[in-house]
Amino acid sequence: MTNPATIPDSHRNLLEGPVFAVLTTLMPDYQPQSSVVWADFDGEYVLINTAKGRTKERNMAQRPKVSVLALDTNQPYRWIEVRGEVVEITEEGGVEHIDKLARMYTGQPGYYGYVAPAAQREKETRVICKIKPTRVIAFGA
């Protein structure tokens, strides 16, 4: 099943977690760079949370075309690929969003002090990267 830019209801759960996804960005020399990430979907954008200055954040800021692939671990032939463009990278709500993802993916009450050391919060700035889908490929029932 393929659709230019719509996330089908049948595969939304793969982007609403807790399903690990692979985010592929482009390095300065246009070589692909992939990272396993926690993903979220707000009904319009695929949301990825990272720290400002990390390789994936720098890549998305400079070369906004990305791909997100999420695989159903219970049915490996059921997956979704979202190709898209990063339309915004914002600090607003970044810490709250990573806390939400930590609760969803790990069951912990928050990110800092639970998943990552509490002192890490003072060393990094969390950002939400909003990806607008431009092409969606969903496979499997």
C-alpha cells in the first residue's frame, strides 16, 4: 500500500510508539546516516526528539530530507516508511516531549534521572524535529 503523504490508520501505531524506528539523515557529503530513535506522531507530523548539536540534529537542520522506518516486531513484514522533510526544529516543549517518550518507551516517569543521568539535563538542549510526510509506504496488514 502506498500513498503520497498520508499515514494510514492501519500503521499509525508504528509511529505512535513504543516501536523503535530508524531515522536516516544525510551527512555533509550526502552519505546516509541512520540512528535508532523513539518516534511520535501528532496526526500531522512525525516527531523525533534529540539533543541540539548531535549529528542527526545538525544533519536535519542543514539537509532536511529524511526517512523514518518503523518495523512491527511482532509481524516483521508489517512496516511503514515515511519520507519527508523536517519543517521545524524547536526547543519549545523538548523536555516535556522526551519525558513523554520515556514514559511510553520505558515506563519510567521521565527521561532525566531515569533513562539518562539527571546531570545530563544541564549539558544538553532537547529539541523536537517535526517531519512533514511527503511519501508514505506502508506494507502488511
